[in-house]
Amino acid sequence: MNYVTRAKIEEIWGAEFVTDILPEDVDADLAIAAAIENASSEIDVYLSARYTLPLDGPPAVLARPCADLAVYTIANRHSALTMTIEQRRDQAIELLERIADGKGGLGVDEPGVPDADPDTSTDGASFSADERVFGRGRY
């Protein structure tokens, strides 16, 4: 699943900017489609830590990180890569890491920790102890 479209990338970054960072000797449509596919696949790596893929639909929160990763892929040549592109890529990766670690979410049905009875265990382990013999105020 792709999390962004070319139109959305051009909305976020500007159509002229996207055209300027493309190499002259490539088909723009193919290069952008490949960059979107690459960025979406990278996002899936992070999401797979918490979510069952594919998702029902592309969450809106992933459009900007996907656009930033796609632009980084397109611009990843010496003359087009800027500090802004690198910083926005790093911010996208940080967001994806937070989502993967459970410190952020997609705004959809979030996987949660199941409610468990603390006195029972699902893995077969159990602990028990005799009543305390010594303690404060006891002789």
C-alpha cells in the first residue's frame, strides 16, 4: 500500500521543487512512483512491529513521512540533497520509530496490551509462598 500520492508530495514540497530535484535523464512519473513505493515499503517495516499489514486504508498521518522519505530517495544524489531534506527524513524515521515502539499511533484501532488477571498466567508459570513468619511488629 502506498501512503502518499505524487499530488500530495507536490502539495507538501511544491511541484517545482520536486521537478527540480529529479535527474534530467529519468522519467519523472517512474522515478516518483518508485520513490513512493520505496518509502511505503520502508514505512511497512516499522508498522509491522505493531500492526497487521496491509492496513484497511492509508492513515493520513503517514502522508508527510512518506512524502519526506520519497523526496529523500529522489534527491539522494550529491547535487540535490539538502540539509532540509535530510532533517525531514530523520524526523520521519523518528516518528516511525515512536509508532513502532508504541509511543505513538496512527489514529486508527490501536493494538493494546490485553487485560490480564494478575493472579493467572498464560505461559504456565506460577508462584506461591507460605505466610510470612517474621515481620515488623511480629515476634
